[in-house]
Amino acid sequence: MMILIWFVTCIIFAFVNNLLGDSGHALELFAVLSGIALFAIHKLKNKIKLTK
């Protein structure tokens, strides 16, 4: 699970860095997108556990 979280975080970072570069809002966008991704992974993990 940790590898999945690390992989998703790296993809989000690369996307935000390419999109906004050195903009002041890049860190804010990275934080919001990371939070949404972690929430989605948590919900997906719970759904998978319930089906087993």
C-alpha cells in the first residue's frame, strides 16, 4: 500500500510541477490533490477489505 501511495504522490507532484512550475499556488494545488488522492485510496482500500 505504501508503494501505491508513493507512486500516486510522485505522479501528482510531476503533474503540478509541469502545470504550474514555480508558481506560488503549486504547493497549494499539490496539497489539495494529494489529500483527494489519499482519501480515494483509503475509500478504495476499505471497499476491497469488505469484499474479502
